[in-house]
Amino acid sequence: MDIFDRRILRALQKDSQRPIAELARDIGLSTSACHRRIKLLEENGLIRGYAAQIDRTALGLKLQVFVEITLSSQAREVLEAFETAVTRFDDILECHLTSGHADYILRVVARDMNDYADIHRECLSRLPNVASMQTIFTLRPVQQWRGYPIRDAD
Amino acid sequence: MDIFDRRILRALQKDSQRPIAELARDIGLSTSACHRRIKLLEENGLIRGYAAQIDRTALGLKLQVFVEITLSSQAREVLEAFETAVTRFDDILECHLTSGHADYILRVVARDMNDYADIHRECLSRLPNVASMQTIFTLRPVQQWRGYPIRDAD
DNA sequence: CGTGAAAGCGAAGCGCT
DNA sequence: AGCGCTTCGCTTTCACG
């Protein structure tokens, strides 16, 4: 992991479809050297994959919501049952076990308020051991899709 | 936006590097038809770009944090000043204006607790008009990087 | 809008330094 | 490790149904 790898990651995080030759010139490397480094970064798991970034609103998903979940118990089986159930919901994009007063925080998308009301009901009925669900609507995304900061100094 | 476009988006969201010929066979289209559709999806802005997915922990970013921010005022200039300042922080990956008791929710990454303490201080000193900052640490990511749900029924 | 084939280009692999 | 060349495969485009 040197300066060149960092430059490669920074670039690929922004745009993974630029020709390697172009990228190589920008960072001061030959095409083949750059190519080999990329393959190594993939093999070593630093690059987990490549994905198209889709416009959420163009899909008709106007709402983005954070949901704070508190369970009725923090027993291991309860957490596991909840987490398994969570993965079955396509609308739940992310789920994090958290510190603080709530147990989990979810990121959920929905078409509109009616759609979210449905999802909300579905969650209450099919996610086990939920004691409370606190919904936080995002009114406006200020900053989105920013890649991870990759600093030269490690 | 028909069934084929949806299948294309679903596929590209998971892996944008598969050969088009392969993808086309999977969804039941010829290579060129599939290719034309992809270019159209790009032109129409449904596909905003292509990005490498980097392993956060491999970068040494062990911590992921949600921060709820309450400002001292909800005046337009105050919000704008805050939002402009937010974009200057590389460690703040996302920022959403939200409903509820707080004004904003941020997603922040950090190397470790010391690093986060630094970031926290930096935020308090350089983000204007912050009345309170509530930190929520994510202890374990349960679900990550799931693409948007793309339903056949619209 | 879909198909099939042809051409142009970048990615992948090689020997060498 | 880096470089330059060659090969191969995919993307891209075209003429046509």
C-alpha cells in the first residue's frame, strides 16, 4: 500500500470505467504496472467489486429514511433472529448494530409516504422482538455518495 | 423503462464489469440491444456512474459513526453555512437534512477512537452554529452495500 | 426495436530490464 | 517492481430484418 495504490483507489472510487492507460498516465505509471496493481488490489480484497451507481429518484424512490430500532431484549438469539429477518427486506438497504439508546439503525427507501407506511407496518409485523421504531425522514440529501477518504499519511 | 431495463439495472448494480454479451444472454437480449439500452440508461441519468467498492476496514477505517446534529437556529443562512462547511470534511461521507428532533444526520468514518475524537473536535470548531452533536457508533454492520430494490411492478 | 457480423480498442499476459 | 509489446476478447458500430 504505497502512494500509487492510494491514487489508484481514489480514482477507481470516483470512476471505475476510465481506461487503465489514461489512469496510469495521470498517476505516473505505465499501463501494465497500473494494471497489475489493480488486479492485486482486487485479489487482496481492497476492491470488493464494481457497481453502477443508480439514481434513486429516477427509480421512483423519493423517500429515504433512517429508522432507529430498539428491541425488547439484547439476548444473542433475539439479535440474531432480528438480523436474519432484516436481510429479507429489500427496502432495508443497511442495518447497523449501534451504541446509544437504540439497538439498530436502518436505512430504508420507499416510493412515497403511502409506500413507507406499508413498509413500516410490514417491519412491525415481520421483524421479531421490536420494542420501538423511531422514524427519521431525510428531507434533503446534502452530501451523497462520497467515497472513503484515502490519506497519503498512514 | 420495461422489464429489460430493470434487469439491466439490477445486474449492473451488483457487478458492472461483467461482459455485456454475458449479461445480455442472462436477461434474454442480444448483445447490441443490451448495449444500446445501457447507453440510453446512462444518457438519461438513471446510471450516474460506475465506482469501485472499497473495503473500508482494509483502508484502516475501523469506525463508522452516525452523528445527529442540532443547530442553534433553523434560519436559511444558518443551514446553508452549515451545509457548505460540511462538504469540506472528507470524513463526512453523507449529510442529510432530517425531520425529527435533530436537524441533520451525518455518516462519518474514522480510523479509531482517537481519530474520531480529533474529527469530533474539528467538527465542533469548524462547523458553524452547532448546538449539539449526538454520536451513534456502529458496533457491527449487519447489512451493507445492498443495491436499490427494483421492482417489476411499477 | 431486435439481430448478426465486422472493426476498433482496451485489457490481459509475456519477456525483459 | 516497472516497462513495452503482442495477443486476445470485449465493446462499439454498422447494415439489415
